[in-house]
Amino acid sequence: MTEIESAKARAEASFKRKEEQAREGAKAWTEYQEQGRAEAEKTERLRALRLAKEAVEARGVDEKDAPAAERKRLRRSAQR
């Protein structure tokens, strides 16, 4: 192999490594963003449950006296 061919092979290998790193980086960034969205959705859901529970407690209403939908949400949140 001549010096030019050797240099060309090294350059191609370097280029392929950089392309692979770019693909992996894009994939990792996408996964990171998806995890962030999932965490934000979970946080919002938990916040809504907490606020609903606090609203029921603030009214001084026992869980048994709360409307059926609120009771159902309260039971679900207690199980988690």
C-alpha cells in the first residue's frame, strides 16, 4: 500500500468514526429529550393528584364523602 492509499484509508476510517459518533449523539439526544418529556408528564400527573388530595383535605371532607371520581383518584395515588 502506498503512502497516499494509507492516508486515504486513515481519513476514511476517521470519517466513519465521526459519522458513527454523530449518529450515536443524535440518538442519545433524542432519548434524553424523551426522558425529559416523560418526567415532566409524570410530575404534572403527580402534582394534579396531590392538589386534588389537598383540595379534598382542605374542605375537611373524609375520603368516603368525596365524589366517586375523587375517591378513585385518591385510591390510585395511595396505591402508588
